[in-house]
Amino acid sequence: MVSPWLVHLYTASGALFAFLSINLVVQNRYRGAFFWLGMAIIVDASDGVLARKLDVSSRLPWFNGGRLDDIVDYLTYVFVPAFIVWHVPLVPAGWGIVVPFAMLLSSVYGFSRDDAKTSDHFFTGFPSYWNIVVFYLYLAGWSQLSNAGLLLVLAMFVFVPIRYVYPSRMPVLRPLTIALGIIWGVLLILMLWRMPDVPSVIFWMSLIFPAYYLALSLVLNHRRR
């Protein structure tokens, strides 16, 4: 039987990926930085499955794997992307601290809610997918002002109690969601490989899954209420 500590070590590896990513950001090597954030997403998408399969919580009941996961997620989903926004910079000079601070502060609130992850497999409020948002903004080449506006709006939506789907655990349309998620992951890898010259057709095709995710979340949120 695999030691539960190995599962927790696997989760904790995301902190190392955050360190490696931010090290490349300060060297202006953004493709490498996003690569390590992508590796952290893979870990985050699979560590919970491993933990449940190996019954880690009952075998190591005094160690809080959920808290470890939140710490690592805050680093990889929030802190490093906020640093990228400031370092590139993706927002106007006058907003260089305000926008990252809004991202960091709103996500502190979001992560601290008792119902941040509900028992029926939803996230409450915008689930701090800043790594994905910043990756798209970096590729899109929009104006700094447009970037700032979108990031601030999303920071506000952390406080709006809309329920967003937990993709790997939501039973509704789960096979379709996972299939589309895998295709989306492949497209993200292709975009990362082609950075900074990403074909527009791949860029727009990759937005199909986020649009599906948002639509599914809004429909199920409405039904839930």
C-alpha cells in the first residue's frame, strides 16, 4: 500500500512548481513560468483522486490534506499569477499594485470561506482561476486597461455567491465535462508550445471549454437555488 505521506508530498510538489515558475518570471521567461503553473494544475487535478482512492484522510487523520491543498493552490492559482500581472506588466502602471492586490485579497476571502467547496461539489464565488485567466490575457494581447478591468471584475465575483462546478467531481454531465476538459488541456499545451505566436484558431477553439464550464455552472446554480 502506498504511504499517505507520498500523496501529501505529491500535493506539496505544487509549491515547488510555484517557486520554479516565479523564478522564471523574474528572468522574463514566461513560457517556462506557465509550464510550471500547468504542471501544478495537473497535480491539483489528480491529487484528490489519489487521496480518495488510497483513503488518505482515515489513514493519516491528524494531518489536514485539504489545508495543504489550499496553501499550494493559493500559491499556484493566485500568488504567482498576480506576480505575473505586475511583472509583465499586464495592467497600466498606475494599477500595477492595485490589481494584483485585488486578486490576492479577494482570493484570501474566497479560500477562507467555510463553503468555498460545497458538499455537493461546487465552488462558491469565482474560484480563483487566475492562472488560466492570466495565461489567456498574456496570449490575447489586449490593452492593459482592458486587462485591468476584467481582472477587477473577476475579483469582485469572488464575493458573489454564484456556485461554480467542481469539474472532476460534479456528477452532472461528468463524462462530457471530463472529455471536453481533456481536449482543452491538449489545446492549452499546444498554445504553450507555440507561444508567443499562437494560431488564432487554436486560441478561439480553446475558449469553448471555459464557455461550456461557465454555462453549466450558471444553469446548475440556478437549478440549485
